[in-house]
Amino acid sequence: MATMKTLGFVSGAGFKCLNRILGIDLIPRTLPAIHSVPVRYARFKSSPLISDDSTQYTGFEISRNPEEWKFVQDLLPQPVIKKPSPKPEYPSGWKPQNPPADSPYFIQRTANHMLPVYLKRDTPRGVRKRTVVRYIQGDVWALEEELRAVVSKTYPKDIFNTMVNEVAGQITFRGDYVSVLKAYLESKGW
Amino acid sequence: MATRGYEKALSMLKTLPRVGLFNIAPNPGFVKPSKRGRGQHGGDKHGAGNKGSKARQNYMRTGYETSLRPYYLSFTHEPYYLGHHLKRQYPPLSLGQLQLMIDTDRINAEKPIDLVQICNTGLYKINPQCKHYGVHLTDEGADSFKAKVNIEVQWATEPVIAAVERNGGTITTAFFDPPSLFALTNVKKFLESGEPIPKRMIPPEDAISYYTDPKMRGYLADPDQVSWERLVLAQKYGYSLPKIEEDPNYEMLTLRKDPRQIFYGLEPGWVVNLIDRIILKPTDPELQEYYKG
Amino acid sequence: MLRRLVMGALRPNSCVQAAHRLSTTTESSPSEVEQYSSDGFPPPVVLSRNLEFPTNDGRKRMAWVENIDTVQERKLGMIDLHPDIFAVPPRIDVIWNNVHWQKLYRKVNLVQVNNRAEMIGGGRKPWQQKGLGRARQGSIRAPQWKHGGIAHGPRAPTTRFYMLPIHTRLYGLRCMLSVKLAQDDLHIVNALDIPTNEPSYLEDLAEERQWGPSVLFVDDTDVAPENIAIAADQIKHMNIMPVYGLNVYSMLNHDTLVLTLAALERIEKQILYFMHRTDRAKLAEKFKTSQV
């Protein structure tokens, strides 16, 4: 019933207009039981009983103790990831972002507040590896030049290619340079 | 106007024609042609040769060495991995990862940490259907572990226990049976289902010795022996054991679950109603006896 | 409508300053604003919004809030838009992925051709195996025969259903909103109340403000005000949609997108919630048809 009414409004007011012109109510007030949509519950145990016979239930008492409810609240997960509160020290090595001023580019942290540097493989256990730096705003090419210099300084013998996707704000390195790039970007405060 | 980066693309869009259904396209090479050809030779072998594993499954079966006797068949039966699919597994979580979760506020170290808190971060993968029985806390990052926690894990080793207790924290190893694990790993779904909290079963025969061992801080071990072993471990690893009796968080650090309990503060048999924010407790003596015993 | 917005003080000057700062979404010059103020209209009010999950990269997007209760445009204020939704990389390929998915997931192919077993006849061996000098044949409905069955033909029903990963779906919405804002095709109105139910009113409105011609109105409720519902129902290229129906295809299909303030709040809240959920990894798992 409610669904039909809602649909009538959403799809346009023509139906309602017709009602007013003809002076009759075309919306049926009750739907016959045969048209009721059967509901499938996710679990057998949580589906309601067919008959609501309260004599079938065992006895129970209702508790509204706020002390007990605190334990329930501790069990429920946080709905969204919040910004980490500032702390005097971070033993894990993680640092909050402290971007340098007047940088031509900006690297946005991920939703988990980590650096967006990833290792990708062409196939799940393949040997061809790519390092991808994502979420780059501003001058991607300046960052690419900087990172190329860092990798060639650390691995002078390595021959690697880079690929810049300017529209997506991504830089791809051929090879595994995740730890080098992460260490460098962290040292710069990204 | 930005001269480089995707801001340039956005500013270019201002003067470009309107993006519509008719002028969008996928990346080059995104749409792959159908593998099966049509026409005169469409019903042929599709480049897969004639018969055999290459035509049918495109890869050889594991261990097959073309025409030689496979290595795994050249020796008699050696049952190293007999029954491996039935053994309990404990997906690892390192102390470094735990410290990172605490540093980024994904876990609150001011409250007791158990499987529920670790799963609620969304960063730890566990599936009780794959014989995963809980967390194995590993010693990677033990040197830089600085948090003072009351943690309950399902498997731990001696260096891990030392790393936690050195900071003034406490650790317990506890066993949970699969029905309890389903409730612990997705606690929101469990509480919304309106089922009574299950009671924790005792560990299987081969795990009894581990979970009653005070050296492993088993949850069935004698508490007096556990405090003795805390001193012994401190002397073995050469650190002075902080006195948790004098700690302001003494209540939190010594909070433990009953061997029949799976959630802190909530007893088995209770039903939690999240909508009305009430807890239903059974009064039937038969049920009470079942959940207590 | 404005219950979630904290109304700033009446500061016409700050609005002018905001318009100066604006680089990408300038819709009106400062002199125009002053003209409105001197004409006796109430001066524009800057509606300050507290954006959830603020960014620290200096990106800023703002948009005017307009009225639609008069044909002539009146600016009611200027609001901040979340840069993670209205200033993301304009990935046309992601938009295409979304459109492709929306076209295909509802499609069921009902074309079916008969194979050799389904054809009439063909049970008899047409001629004997040996002795005639002819090629051996077992049935007149074999696929190599004229009027024979079809081998590997289309079988019905074949569903084209598949599920795009949730983060691609979200990114498609964000891309599309960013593109609409960048191309000056996104307009924000305070409410969908218009004084008359004549369709010509909406046509005049679009003409005056250079909208459209096709316009998609989005509100956060699924019951539209009566006047606009009747008016838009008679114009095929002007449609009303609740927030939960907002999708990439419809946004592309219409030239101009008109959001109410409440719809904007709801869209931002919902997309930001999905972007920052703690169970993001679980959400991104492969879609199973059996999942609830």
C-alpha cells in the first residue's frame, strides 16, 4: 500500500491528477492477501515465529542497567574511520601528515591515514611488479622527476620505467620500490 | 588556473563540450573481444590444439611433469600433512600491526582488547568457516611495542608475552569454539540477530595442555601460578616487571572473562536488544543451569 | 530544510569576497550581487557549513544557492562543497564503466535458436553409411546441413547481470558530480517549491537561467511538492528524483542537475560515510548473489 503510493508520487503526478479530474480514488485501499510479497529472512533462527503464542516463551526479566549497557556499547564497531588524535610519540613509526609548504604537488592520505603507495602485480602471484603512487594533486610531473631521482640514487644499476597518468593523479614505477618511496615521502612529511 | 595535474583537466572541462552519454568512452583496451569466433572456422579448436589438458583446462595438473613419473609419486607414502585440513589455524597479527592500530586510534588501549576489538577495526581478516580459531599474536615489531594493554589472544609465544608484560600490560590466551567465534568476529550482526549469547565450550583435547599452561598465560591456568610465571619470565628476559597492583588502570588490566563467557560483562544466555537498549535475561531454572554448567 | 546548516550572520561583503576567491565555480560577478542588494531584495546570506572529513590540501569548491520560486534568479547565498566529492579527478573511463554496468545489469537476452536436438525430424540416418560414394551423414539436422540446427547459438534466458565494485560505483558518482560542477551544470536551490503548476513556468525558468533544456531535479524526499510534480510530469525532459535514485546514467542523460540543499547534505553525508567506513575492505569483496 505504502509502496504503491510512493511510486505514484515518484513516477509523476499524472496518476494523482487523474484522480482529481475523475473524482474517484483509483488506489485500492487494501491489497488482497494473495498479492502480499513473502519475506525471506537471512537466518532461520532470526526469522519470526508463525504464531505469536506467548505461552511458548520461557520466562525472562528485562534489564535496563546502564552499567551493563556500557559493555554492549564497547562491543559495537565505530561506523567510520576517524582522524587519529595527536599523541606525543608514535612507536609504530606512523606519522601524521605534515605537508611541506609551497610544494607544487600534494599527496592525499588514504581513508586509513596511510601513504597511498601500493605494490601491484600483473597476475596474482606473478613476478612482474609495479609500484603505484596514487591520489596526487597538482604537478604530477614534478613529483615524478623527484621520485625518479630518489629511486635511481638508491638503486644506481636499476633500469626502470615510469608512467604518469595525469588525469587520475597516479605515477607507476616498473619494479618494487614501495619501501624506498614510502621512506622518502614520509621523510618529506607527506 | 592550474597548469598541471587533474585540476587542469577539470578546468579544461569548462570550455569543452558537455559530457554526455554519447561522448564517453572506456580506456583503450578495456573492452576485450569475445574469445569464441564466429563464421566458417568459428567452431574449430580456438587455438587450443587437439585434445588433452591444454585443450580442456589450459594448464597441467599440479605435480605433472609431462611424461616423467611425478616427483610426488616416486616415493612411498609420507604423511607429513595428514589431516592438515582439519587442524586449527590462527591467522597472524604482529605486535607492530597492533601498535599501528593503537597509534591510529583504530583500537582503544584504555579498554580490554580481545578478538571483538581486533575484528572491529576492519583491518584483520578471519573466517571461522576456514578453521580459523582466532588471533596468533606474533613477535614482529616486539622491540618497538610500547603500549600498555590488557589483551586476550588465541595463540601467543614467549617473546610476545614478554613484550606485552614488559610494558606493564597483561596477556591471556583463550580458546573459543566456532559458534562463539561467529559471534565474536561479526558482533554487530550477531547482536542484531537477537540470538542468546552462546556459552563458551571447553577446548578440544589437544588444546587443553596449552590453555591450562600458566607459562602460556592460559585462561584455564591457576592465577597464582600465572603471577609466579610473570616474575620468572621477567628474570629470563631481563626486565623489571612493573607492578600492576599500583597501576591506576588496575581494574582494566585485570579484567578477565569467565571460562564460559565470550563477551566482557555479558553473560551467556542473555539476549541484547539494540533497538530498545535492553537486555533480556532468562529466569527459567533449567536454562540458567545450562548456561552456568 | 536548513536545520543542519548553521546560518551565518548577514554579511553581504563576505559573499563578495567569497566570489573573488572562487576560481572554478564563478557564476556571478561581485557587481551583480551588489545590484541585487540595492534593488531591495534581501542580501545574500553566506551559509556556512561544517564539512565532515575535512581535507588539508587547499582545494575549495563553492556554489551559489538559488531560488526557484521566481523566474528571475535570486542568489540566496553561497555554500562550501566537499572537495572529495565535487573536485575529484574527472575519470571519463570510470563514468563509462558505470553507464555500461547500468545498461547491462538489467538486461536479459531472450534470443534463442534451435540446436539439432530441438529441430523437427532428423532422427533417421539419411542414407546408409557405406556403398553410395557419398559423405557419411547421421542426421539431416546436423549443423553443417542447410536447414540444420545451430551449433553454439544464443540460448535464452542469458542474463547480462554483473555487479560493479562498490568503490567504482561511488567514484562514478563523485566523478559525475565533479564534472557537472566543472561544466557549470550543477545548481543548488533552497527548495523545490514553485508558485504554479503550469509547465510553462519551468520552461521559462530554464530559459531565463540557461539551464537544460533537460533538467534533473533531486530532492531528499520521495514525495515532491505538488506544483513541481504536476509541471514536471508534463515535460518529458524535466524529471524529479529522490536522492536514493541518483545515478550516473540519469545525470549524464540530463543537461542540468538541480539539487536542493537537503539533497546536497544527504548526498555528501552518504558518500562520505561509504568512503570512510571501517568495513571498507569487507565492502570491496566480490559480490555474491546469495549475500543479503
